[in-house]
Amino acid sequence: MKPWHPYVDDPLFTAELILGHDALAADQVQRLTAFLEALAAHRGVIHTATAFNAVYFGYDLEYGGYVGGPIDFDDFPGVEPAMAPVGALVKLDAGSAPLYGEVLYKEGAHPALRADGETPDWLSGAPPGTAGPDPAAAPMDRLILDFDAFGPGVTVACERLDRLRHRGRVLDQFGHLILPSAPDHDDFVRYLTGPARRSLIRGPLPLLLSHDADDADLEAGVRSALQTLDKILQLAPGLRRWQRYAFPRAALAARLADGGELGGGDIRSIVSGLTQTPDRRRRFQPTKVISYTAIGSRIASIVRTRTTLTGMAYAAAVCHINTAVADVIRGETDERGLFPSGGHLRLDDSFQGGGIWRMSFPGGTHATIDPLRPLGLGWIGSLPPIPEQEPPLAEPVPDERLTISDSQVSWTVPVRLWQLREQVMPLPRLPEGERLPALLRLRLNHDGHQLEPEESDQNVLVVCDRDELRLTGICWPLEYFPGILLTFWWPRGAPTLNGTSTRLDVPRLVNGELLSHRYDPAIVTRDRAPSGAGLKERILRAVRHTGLVRPDGTALLPERALAPTVLEPSETDHALLAPALESLIAEGELSRANAGLTSDGQLVFPVGAEPSKIGVLLWRPAISTPTVRLGTYDVQSFLRRLPAGTQASEAKQAEYRELSERFGVGSELPPGFTLVSAHTRGVARGEEKHS
């Protein structure tokens, strides 16, 4: 069966999907099953909520993401615990530009989880937000986001994600987001009908409801569609389920047959550790032994290669291994729920740490209850000593910044890429007799943004290197980009140095990147040159990084110097570069020009009265004022893409506007799309006219 193309093929989100699984025709079930199986193969693991998103908003498997429609980046809520259930489409503030992504997986990441998987009993089944015996141990959640959900590389480059992982503050080493725990960690319906309501209204559901439908009907429609999709996932022959997640059956079989990391051997070792019973030969062995193990931490403890658990690979490993454990329980326990040793293994908490397993010996009174039904016995058995809330925080330290204009030294400088990497900042020469203390308090500000406490107020060292002063050990904010201009001021004799960025009056789109703060164009040209290994990238990097860069960011390099700069010393034939160079010129990335050459060999551009001229390759930064904030995208089902140069009729625009206003959201049809009126499969549609 060919892949489903949103806006081109018939929609998957239909009235029958809301009415329930039994209302679906056989061909509808077949189409939905085939699409969801392919989606699971593409993403590795899918959740009922992400299956809803894919069917509702239109996930194009060939494109590798959502292709538009109801999705508008301006509507995305920020990543907050209460707004980030699995399936949420969110905005993450992470430096110079936000990240946009879809939450694909979520689990508890409480600091009480131990590295080897061993878990204190009180944590198993503890209510969300429980701190535990240590009130300072703030409960956390682990989220895995797909930053390519809107197309590979559309909203963020791989290099930037790698930098964020390396810094370890926005994302951890596996590319996961760690957030404070949310009270309702999986309320996708509340998210859709609350923070994401505008996106929901723009989708097909309002078109399938009666004209007198209200918000209660809207919520009921979402819940019914989720139930139908959950059943399709449950019945799909090519999928296995773990809780609300689904993954390809073949993927688990391949892992069990694999002899590598987290393959069959490691899985057998994990299962053996979970089911291990106490040694009865020990004289003082307690008569009853209970242990709790978090599967996610246990998996991480045996992995040696970080990429094994990067991104959704972690979620796949958790789901696969939990399912393998469940298979062992089904296959090796008797009708009383006991292993031959007399022990009983059950899932006690499905959320914390990827799932907490409880092994009890002897089995106890709960052994006959479904072992995959979490009971939270660890938490129940530990009551009542857990404190319910943390003590109030102390009052914030008052601002002690000094700004006496006639007794301070101030300067403005751009920040270079190497300075961000090495956590340093060169200092200017101070007036004679002035001296900075060796330990300095650095207070940073990012105009219009709230920095992390460790970034906004920090202690740094002042060192002298070859008669040049510099600050070292700076924790640079992720929001600072190479080329950003910072203004520093130091009240003479004070132990504090202040620095701030300055917002532009109007943001600029520079080489496809939105910059909202003052910057040095020449530094942006040099330090943000492409880093790829392809010939085109190497040519652009040579011009921008090696050539002469003017204050406006324009870069020029003598064409005869290109080959020695790009190629190896043994390969300096300019003809090797000709195809790639001519392609860049045809694409408008580079152009040819003449520059003046002074008697001492200095380039001058534009050409003046210099004694000679030389041919150069010219690169100019692409600068514009964005009319919209980052692109908007349009998606499926009730929307259909129109031929180029056409637009929806006034009647269709009015119909769409009326439908959206029924739920209190005034919305216009996205340009380039028309509204396909509500219909059921097999019913003829009215003819659409375009103007």
C-alpha cells in the first residue's frame, strides 16, 4: 500500500473515527493500520497521542514530518510541565532562537532513582510531584522531543542540537529534556482543548460535529478518536504494545536476536537480575525480601555507547525490554503468578524511571492480580512519613548593581565562537593605575530574556596571558550567539563587572536565522560559516572565513586563492572546483567582482584608484526584515492543497471562518489551501472553484 499523503489523499480523520472502531469500514481500518504501522517503523515508538497528531494534523512519511495546515508556530505553548504531555507541540527557549518539537515520550526522572536501577520503595507509585524524604530533591520528568517533527532540519540544525547536548543544561547528554514534574503528566485531552485549542479548532474535528456542538462535544470527540486509535494500535498485527506506546513487532525480534549492546544477551541479564531470589542458604536471610528496580536506569547503567540511548533510541529500549520482561512473566509463572522459586514479579509503577518492577519473595497476597496492573505498593507501604510540600524559598538577593556614569569603565565588544567554546573573554587595557581583582563577580543580562541563575550571576577569574587580560571560566548563556554585541561596564574599584546585550528595534533575518539583538556583521560572517565537508560548503567557508570580511559582513577572496585554500597541497588544480563553484554562482550564493589591489597587496572593495585590479569571489549576507515570525505550516484532512497561483473561493473562506468562530477562534484559511467540506467516504463532493 502506497504511503498516505496529507492534503492529497482522502483524509484519515473521519466521522467514523469519532463514532468508534465498530463504525469504521474495513478499508478505513486497513488504511489506518497501514499508516500507523509505517509511522511506528519510521519513528521507532509511537504513543496513542502522537498517533492522533499524525492522523489529525497530517504527518507525511515521505517528507518526514508535518507539512502544514492547522499547525502555526506562534500558537505553540512554551515547554512547561502542565503543558507538555506526550503529543504536545511545544516551543522550547534554548538560546538565540527557540526550538519547536513534538513530545514523543515522557517518564519520571526523580533524583532518587539510582544509577544501577535500584529504587527506594516510597518512590514506586508515589503521586506526581512527591519530593520524598529529602525535600530538596525536586521531582523531575524526562521528555524526548522530536525537533525534526516539521521536516528534517527545518527548525533546528543538527550542529545546534549537538551543542545543546554538549552543554547539558537545556538538553542532557542523550538529547532529552529534564523538566520539573507535572501533576497531570499525561493529560493530552486537556492540553488539546486548552493550550493547543487554536490548533485543534483549525483541524478537521469542528467540521465533523453538528452546528450546535459546543466545547463539551469537542472534548468528547477528541476522547472518542483517541480510544478508536488506541484500539487500532492494539489490534495492528505488526505492532507490539507497552502501556500506551506501540512499536514494530519486528524491532523487538531483531533486538532479541542481536548480540550487541542492549541485545538479547543484555536483556537476559536484566531479566535475570529482576527475577533473582534471595539465597536461602544464608542463615540470617530475612523471611520476606522485596526489591524495586527502575528499568530505564538499569538500562542506562549497562550502556557504554552514548548513541545507543540518544533520542528515541532510549524510548525504544525501554519499551522493548519492558515488553520482554512481561513476556517472561507470562511464560514462566504459574496460575498463582509465581515463578518456580516462589517469587512474584510485577510492574508497580508504569511512569517513574521508565517503569518500576517489584520483586517479592515470597509472592504475597497480590500475586494473583494482573502483574502488569501498577498498584503502587511501594508508596502505599511507606506511608505516612513523606512530606507533602517543600518549605518556602528564601527572599531573593536584592540587586546590588552600581551604575555611576562618571566613575566607571565601559566597552562594547562582539563575542567570538572560540570565546563561547573556551569560556573566556579578552579584556581591554584599563586606564593607568586601574586594576581588576583576581576573582570577579560577573553579572550578565540578555535584553528581553530571563537567564538561568548560574548564568546571570557567576564568579570568574581574571588572568594575565602574554600581557593581555582575560576572563576565564565564564558560563556563557546559550542565548548568546557568535557575533552578538555585549556592552560591559565596571565601576572602578568594584568587585563586579556587568554585561548586557541590546535588542534590535526590529529583528532581522540574517542568512535564514532570526537575530533579535545587536551583532557584529563581520563576526557573524566568519564564525557562522558552514561547517559541512561537502565541496560547496568548503568553498563558502573559504570565502567567509579566510577572505577579507568588510564591516557590513561582505566577504571577498581572490579567485586564484580559492584552490590553495580549499584543496590539499597536492591538488591545487582550480578545475577541480569549477563545477561546485559555478553551481554556487548560479544559485546566487557567490558572485564574481573586481577588487582593487594596493601596492602593498591589500584588497580594496569597491574598486577605487588602486594601481591594479584582481578578480574576487564575493559573498554577501542575506538580510531581511521578517514579515512573520518563522514560517507557518499547514496540514491535512479538511484542508487540500491548491494548484500554484490559485486560491480558495470566497464561499469556502467564509465557511471556514464561520466554522472556526463557532468555537471562539476567528481564523482564516491558510494561503494555498481550500476547505474540503465534511463528507463521508463514498459521498460525492461539490465542485470547487478557484479564482
